[in-house]
Amino acid sequence: MDHRDQLMDTLKTLLRDVLKARFDGAAYAKLARAHGYADGYMRALLDAGLVDQKQLLDLVGSERRRFVDEAPAATVAASRAA
């Protein structure tokens, strides 16, 4: 795995943290902190010229779709375990 892939994996993790906090109904402070980390990381990637805006938009969109697609499966699995 090259350095750029590691950076993108880190961003995906930050985005999942934001989505999880949002859909779990987390406290405002936790949600704001998660947003701040993700936004700052994306700004650093843009400023360093490692990605462009289209790449970020594509990545955010795909992570949102993945999160929404996986959420029902996780809910079903949790209800079966209970």
C-alpha cells in the first residue's frame, strides 16, 4: 500500500466517524469534533495538492453510500444477537 492509499484510508475512517456520530444521534460536541477532523484533513490534502476537489467529492459520496448500505445490515445483525 502506498502513501496516498494510506491517506485515503485515514480519510475514509474520519468520514465514517462523522457519519456514525450523525446517525447515532451523538451530542453536538462529538459531531462537531468529528466534522472538524474530517474537514481539516480534507483541507490539508487539497492544500498539499495530493487530491483535487472532484476526487474528494467522489470519495465522500462513495463513503456515504457505503455507510447507508451497510447500516441496515448492522441493525439486523444487532437485533438477531439480542
